[in-house]
Amino acid sequence: KRKVLMRLNGAQKALANNPSDFLIQLEKNLIEDYNLIMLQEEEYWALKSRLNWASFGDRNTSFFHVSTVVRRNRNKIRCIKDNNGEWIMEEKGLKEFILTRYKKLFSTELVYSTLSSEVSHFSSCFLTKEEKNRLSLQISEEEIRAGLWAFKAFNAPGPDGLHAGFFQYFWHDVKELVCMEIKRIFASGSMPDYLNRTLISLIPKC
């Protein structure tokens, strides 16, 4: 990483003094190399942290306690911005705001209105033939890949322990099976039960 960064700095200095197509392309290539190194470094440390947790996390060690304290501090909600853009910092206000928002989120209101004579004058909106054809097209590999890359690499692994980063990294090896399964789901209109299995289930309180 240090060598690439030194070469990049040298290329940028040379480019500032004497611009040329060669130096522009060299700078672009070095930036791509540097970004790739940073991505690999991020994946390495993410994997290392998971290995450390697998080795020491289930034991009553200082590593376990420090990890717990760090995670609690990171997950603690210290302030929230309300609907008026004002920050709520008192603990009582935070509790009331969160409770109110969740009550509103998980409750429904029946809202309806009768058609008036004014509404009847509006013309209906229909899809064009081109829009209909686009909706009936089979999902493409590019759309599936774009959807997969929209996930964060190391968030929310499935019950099998595989997260989105696994499929992104080994895309060239698994894309055929993944695309075939997703196209089958779109064609049948139903999702297999095993794809709906999760590690956490939310049970609504009646």
C-alpha cells in the first residue's frame, strides 16, 4: 500500500508539472490499485475480527467483556432529531419519542373517501405499451447483480453463515446458480420456505 501511495504522489506531482496522457492513465491505474488494496485490507480486518470472536468471544475473558462494553457504547442512542429538526437528548424524551414513533409505525388507520363529481372528471392513467413490455420482461443478470451489490458485504448473514460479501466475492463461480434460482422465483411468483428462514423472528405483541 505504501509503495502504491508513493507512486501515486509522484505521478500526481509529475502531472501537475508536465501533464500528459500517459501520466493521466498512470494516475487512474494507481488510484484503482490503491482502492483495491484498501478494500482487501478492510475485508482482512473484518475477517480477523470474526476469527477473534470465534476464538475468544464465547469465553469469560477480558476480550469478551471489552467487546461487550464497546458494542454497548456504539449501539447506545444518545440523541434523536424529532420531526421539527430539534435534537432530543434527555432520556425521558428519547423514550417517549421512540415509543410514539413505534406506536404510529405499527398501527393502521382506515382512511377512505367517497368519489366526488370533481374526481370523476379526471382521466385514468394507463401504462404505455412500452412500459407493459418492460414489466413483463424476464429479470436480467445485470439486475440481479445490481441488487446483490446493493447489500453491505458483511451485514446480516443467513442461517448458513454466508453473507452478501461471500456471493459478491465468488460471483463468477456462483452467479449461474444464483441467477437461475432468482429467475425461477420470479417465474413462479413464490419464494421457497428455506429462503425465508432467519436467525431472528419478530413476534408482534397483541
